[in-house]
Amino acid sequence: MLFLLGCGELSNSKSHIMTINDPHSFARPEICSITHLDWKAKIHFGRKVISATATFTIETSDSASELILDTKDLKVHSVENGNNESLNFKMGEDIPHLGRPLTIEITGATKRVVIEYETSPEAEALQWLVPAQTADKTSPFLFTQSQAILARSWLPIQDSPGVRFTYRAEVSVPQGLLALMSAANPTTTNNTGIYQFEMKQPIPAYLMALAVGRLEFASLGPRSGVYAEPSMLQKSAHEFEDLEEMISSAETLYGPYQWDRYDLIVLPPSFPFGGMENPRLTFVTPTILAGDKSLTSLVAHELAHSWSGNLVTNATWDDFWLNEGFTVYFENRIMEAVYGREYSEMLALLALQDLKTEIEDLIKSGKEADTHLKLNLSGRNPDDGMTAIAYDKGYFFLRLLEERVGRARFDDFLKGYFAKNAFKVMTTETFIDQLKRDLIEASHLDIGDDLLHAWIYGPGLPDNCPLPVSGKFENVDLAITDWLKNASKSNLEKEFNSSSWSTHEWLRFIRQLPDTLGAQRMASLDSAFGFTVSGNSEIFAAWAVHVIANDYKPAYDHLEAFLINTGRRKFLMPLYTELIKTEEGKQMAKAIYQKARPNYHYVSSSSIDALLDIK
Ligand code: BES
Ligand code: ZN
């Protein structure tokens, strides 16, 4: 997809045209683009399909002769212009990852396009759950996951992050279920099963979202709340108690929240991500309900996307770091504001460790170019760009800028950046221009092109990467070293002085353990600290890697249950990867996966299919 961006808007001084090429969309918005969607849909749980009418308001150039939409596995019944006059259309060739272009004949005078269509039961964005796969086990559940390019499997749409539109929807669901979207939402179930939605702010297609299930709402503050299945509601409301404070801290940092309400929905455990920043309604995994709020930095992250990503949006998936790197930086600042620097520095150190491992892995597998912030995903699945590079290398780059220019100046710059570019698309190159003009040159700072280029277009981690400091982690590291030297000590709790350790210290501890501990040491740690029975998913997942590496059999039942129950790809991939390192483990992985696969969303099952070589 090509579209033109009037650069005059960005630089007042010069009005030249910049061309953006999105290799992951067939749409040609420079010829004709959608500006509004009216979506009327019916959800059929029995057949696992959505039947719908999508009415688009379009903007065309005078000479336009076609509107091109992205589709994947959609059955298009008819297309007309809103006056019952049918429009010719054709479906193009099916291209791997991208699906098929739907080309509709229009003229420069066409204002509307009405498409009647149905989704496929295999639609990749959709996961249809039977009651047994939910928390309460009483009702079916449906949720979508559109990012990066899966919106086209449930809507014919210009599925490029550079195309924004507003929407209204009317969704009809079985009685007793509640429907929610990335829009203004109802809070209670009604008798008709028909729900209305409105999203007034223009959003890109990857932020289109829908969830349907037996859901209830609990208010958390004047403009925030949480939806969950009834049995999960109280626990969820408790876990996210600090949400209002996060929102106001975020606003203090980078300007007003622009989406009116901010609600969360806790999904069933098969949700393939930790969180997804669907506007007004962040989707989250139940695996962050640790009971002690210790995993809620994820909520700060999704909230931060209300600025970085949802307001200022990466132009293409090659610029993904603009969404995620900024968001990790912003997340860290929110956590610092709410819980203090000591806390946020632990998060930063864990991120640095992830980043170093990711860089090593990518370089080992010959993918050095994927360690650049600016990616080239043309001809590939944009999912390939979803690594710690965009997130954590992006974070450390922004942190380096902050440290070089001073926090006050950097915050001013970011506040201005979000204000100036709100509801617009951003390329890496435009960001660099603005950074140079509005921060570096404006303040006569000594930050050369070399530094910017090394971080953005160069491989690996530059030497000037900031190093977070945590006294708490230093103590953890000392405790491990000491313990490894003195195997005989028995009262580990006392020995480590760990009674007050937070989840993050425990994560540091588990991650720093040597690869091979042996069954006996595994057992003594486990009996002292109960890692195998930990209700904290991050702790269990980190421990489980050692469980596999050490063939620590007492934890295998828990491991199997965790893999069957949880669909979060971030947990699944390292565990299956560790399992398939041995022949025995491979058999075990396949046996478990056979039982688990029906519980996974396409996003997770497609990754694990590839890992286990299953076609
Ligand atoms: N927007 C992402 C999730 C995503 C990225 C989905 C790319 C599909 C393609 C979301 O904000 C995210 O980053 N989630 C993370 C949590 C975060 C705390 C790092 C996750 O799900 O693990
Ligand atoms: Zn994110």
C-alpha cells in the first residue's frame, strides 16, 4: 500500500509530499480511503461465524475508480453504494499472511460502500471458546485480536496503521451475554442481546476489537473500571485498584488522556498476549492477577499506548518500535511515578536482561537485521518484528536521550510530540526530524547523527546503553553466589533474607540460577519457596524453564496443567523451546500440545506449530 502524507502539516515550513509504503496492506488510500465505518453484526456461536454489513463512508480523489480493502478468509455476498445500486467487485489472489484484496469499482462521486459478508470459522483474529474454556464455565466466549494484520479476517478494511476511521456498531449476541468493543461501552447485559457502540476518535484497523461473554463490570474510579467474568470480578477490581492513579500520573507526564474512559477487560486464559491496547478497553490476560498487584506494570504499559500507538501511530510495522519502545519508556515512567524509582529500576534491569538474550538469539540465528530498531518486514509476517528489540532496545534508546538531555527537557519534548502528532501517523524518519529540530537543535545539544544512526539503523546494543541500578538485585545476586558456594545451608529463607522479596526480586533470583542445578538443589529451593505451586504466573513460568532443563519431575504435572491452561505466547514459547531440546522432551511437548492446542488462539498455535514443525 502506498499513501501520501502532506508533510506541510508536520513542518509548516515546507509543503512537500512524503510517500509511505506499507508492505502489509493492499489498500491505496491515496486514491480512496475510508473515513467512517457503520458495522452491523450478528454473532453466531454455533457456526463460529460473524455475519455483518459494513457501511463505509469514503473519501476519493476525483479520478478514483476503485476502493481496495484488505480481507482474509471473508465471504463477500454483495457490495452496493448505499442507494441499493450494486457495485462491481472482485477478490484478488490469496497472498500468504496478507490475504486477498477486495477491489470495488467506484467513481469520484461515490460516497458510500455497503458490504455484506461473513467471516470464516477459521478467522485468525477470532477465538471462539466453549464454556469449559472460560473461568466460570457457564457460557461461551468470543474475543478478537487484530494487531498486527488480523483485523482483515473479521472486517473488510484498509488494514494499515496509517489509515484512521471512526466507527459505530450494532452487535447482536445470544441473550445473557454482553458485547464490548474498543468504543463507548455498555456496563450491563440487556434483554434484547443487541448492543450499540460508538468510537468518535479516528483509529487504525488494528485497534478494532470485540469481546462477547458473560461479563460484569466493576467501577474503579470516575473514568475507569474493569469487566470480567463474575467469578473473577472481585479479584480483578482489587488487582487494578491503582488504575486511576496510573491514569493521572500518565496525564501529568505527557498530557491529557484523549479517549474519555479507560476500562479493562480480563479475558479467559487463552488470550495470546499479556495485554492489548484496544482504545477505551484494554484487553488483559488473567495471568497478571497475582493477588498482590505485582504484575500490573502491564496495565501501565497498555495505558501508555493511549498516547504512544493509539494517538501517535507507527506508519508501518517496520516502525513498530515507535509504538512499543515509547510505550515501555512511558510505562516505566508511570511505574516510577506511582511506585518509586527503586521499583521501576528493577523492571528496567529485567528488561535489559531480556534484551541481551534476544540480541544473542537473533544474531545466533542469522537475523542480525532484526536487531535494528527500524525493521524491514516486507514479504514477511509482521509478527516477526515482535521481539524485545522494539520494546527494550527502543526503551533504552529513549532513556539514553533522556539522560543526555536531562529529564525536564526530554519530558517537554515528549509532551509536545504527543500534542503535535495526535491522531497522526509517524515514521521513524519523521521522528528523527522532529527529535533533531525540536529537541537537539532547539536546545543546542551535543547529540550527533552517529548516535541516532547506531541505535536506529545499527545492530545489537551500542556501548553507551544506560545501565539501571538496583541495590535489591545486587543483594539477590549475592545471595545466589553465596548459596552456590555453601551447598549445605538448610534454612534458605533465613539465609537469603528473602522474606520481604518482591516478585521482581524473585524473578531476578530464578533467572540468575545456573542452567543446571541438579534435582536435589531444585528440590530444596522448591520446598523452601514453593515455586512449583506459586500462584504468580511470571514466577512459575521462569521456574518452569529450570524444571525442564533439570528434568525436575515433581513439577511436571503443574507444567502440563500450565501449558494446557494458558495461551499466552510469551510463556508458551520459552517452555516449548526448552522442552524440545531433548528427544524425550520433544515427545512430551508433542503430547502436551495435542491436548493444549484447542485452547490456543491462532496467534499462539501458529507460532508453536512452526516451533514443533507441525503442518
Ligand atoms: N500491542 C502489544 C501486543 C501486540 C504487539 C500484539 C504486536 C500483536 C502484535 C501490547 O501492547 C504488548 O506489548 N503486550 C505485551 C505486554 C507488555 C507489558 C510488554 C504482552 O502481551 O506481553
Ligand atoms: Zn505494547
